[in-house]
Amino acid sequence: MGLDDREALEVLRAALDPENGSDALVREFYTRWFAIDTSARELFPPDMTGQRTAFAAALTYFLGEVIAQRADEPVAFLAQLGRDHRKYGVTQAHYDTMRQALGNSMRTHFADRWDTRLADAARDVVDLMIGIMRGAADAEKGPAYRDGTVVEHIRATRDVSVIRLQLDKPLYYHPGQYVTVQVPQWPRRWRFLSPSIPADRSGALEFHVRSVTGGMVSRAIVEETAPGDRWRVSSPHGAMHVDRDAGDVLMVAGSTGLAPLRTLIMDLTRYGVNPRVHLFYGGTFPCDLYDLPTLWQVASTNPWLSVTPVSEFATNPPWAGDYPDPEPPRGLHVRQSGTLPDVVTRYGNWGDRQILVCGGPAMVEATVAALVAKGADPDRIQHDPLTG
């Protein structure tokens, strides 16, 4: 029955689900793959923990969609995965050894109950997944990535840096999308970052990066990046957007979650008429609102934009004096104190708005939950995938 055998597919999905403890199976797969194809090991970072979890989560999602008989989204997902894997240097030969290693690992894992039904389902799933990824990668004719040079590093706050690049060739993306980035301090460790300006024909690119606890790459970017560093930037992802014909907009940004929303706002300034946009921009301390001057400049010449600064604490810590004062001139909304979910929902449920929420996973989850509890339509709320 293969792909039509839902029971067999459920067995495979349960075994691959990270929440069920799938690390042994996924570890077995990578061990086999690297043993039969030593060149594959060079594609990945030394620490494979994150890679194994991401791969298991991707397979779990794909199998869930196949079981639910939803074809469009998983096909698009795998096609994007195949195109994106070109940046690692994945070749067509790697897909052959990957298929062999994954199939053999499944057979070993299910040795005590491996039968024709499970074998057929596993074979068809692996063939479909590999086929879509390989076909999409082969069909993509554009470059797998763009290289660029760091031209400016601005330490905006104690844990936030603004990095400006000049790419060798321009990268085209839609406002609100994010890209994958590799920095010289951590080769082969790609991280998602959101451009903070619209795509530029000259190749200019800007990122806002926050150093997070335990984040080796983000910490290296904030503390070690210097002009002249060579970065590698890969293909864009995501579909966050503003529909100019779908009514007014609520935006909620926590810290560097401002970047994609800032890009969308800057893109809207190209038009003479726009829906009203109300942006809540939050941080822990007032000094964390590092980009208020830019937002003030945009709002002062675009009456459709309103900005409400929000900080959890009303006063700054002692170290704030080491960084530029982010307070804008008079004219912006008065700063509010409290958490973003609390402050935003004080104004109502925003049920008549398109809603875009960007920031850390905890903030996004709390804000979305608070808005939905107040009556906002969850189908009108957009945010990027939640990753820790």
C-alpha cells in the first residue's frame, strides 16, 4: 500500500518524532550516511545535535502531512529544503547515499516488526522525499548563496549589533522574509536572520542581531564581527507580508524582532496611500529600544504609521550609559511600561486588523495567546516559525 497505508505511516512518524525520543534512530541514520559517504560529513558542523533535531522535526512534519493527505504544503516544503541544501554543497550523489542510509536505518530500527507493509511505506516515503528535494535542487539555476563583506558594525546596545554588508551580487527577497547566514567565526553553522531593509539593487544588506544566552553564533556576531569579515547569505524563506487591500495593520516587535517589520514599513513608504499601521516596539529596558530614532523619522513623514514604545522596566540599568541614547525627539507616542502582551491587549483585541508578531519564541507565543484570548482571529495573525 505504501503511501496509502496510514497505519504504517503513523508508525514511522511516531518513531521519528523528536518528542518521542527519536535521537537514536536519527543518530543511526547519520552514522550510516557518514560511514558510506565520508564526503557527506564535511557538509555539517562538528556538533550534530541541532541538525539531528531539525531533520527529525522535518520528517515528522512531512509524514504528518502525507497521513492527512495534504500534498501542496509538504511538496513546497521539501522543494524549498532541496533548493536550500545547495548552500551546503549537497550534490546529486549525496542524495543516493542518503536514501541508502535512511532506508537501512529504518529497517534496523524496526527489526522486530519489519514486514512488507512497513518496508513499502518506508521505501515510498524516502523515495518521495529524496525525489522532491533532488528535483528541486537540480531545477534551480540561480546561485546557492551570495557572499558579502561587512562594511559597518554598530554596537547598538549591550547585546544588540547592527551589521551592514555589501554583497558581491544583490540578493532579492520579499519584505518580511528571512535568510540563512554563515559567518567566518562558525563555518557550516547557518543561522536565520531577517534583513532590516528592503532588497537593494546595489547589494546593500543590514541585519539586527541580538546575543542570546547559549547562542554561540549570535554571541560571536555581536562581540567579534569586524569590517572586512566575509559573510555568506543564502536563499530567502518565509511569507510574512502586509496586504495593502486587507485593512489596517497591527505589528508587535520584541527587540530585534523589529527587523522584518521595519523592512515591511520601509517598503510601504514607497506608496502614497497605505492602511493604518500601529507598531508596538518592546524591550526589557528603555535603552533596548535602539531603533526608535529611525522609527520616529519614518512616522514623522508617514501619517499612516503610529509607534508605541514599550519597556518592561521604566528606568535604565547603570550600563545603559555606555551606548547611544535611543530616545527619539518629541512626537512619537509616549512610552508604555509592561510586557508586550499586556500592553498590546490593553488597547483592545485588534480583531479588525492584520496582525504581525516578531521576536523571541516566548514573546511571540504569549502575545498571540493574549490576542486570541481577547478575541483576535488567529487566521489573521502572522509570525515566523518558532525556534529556540
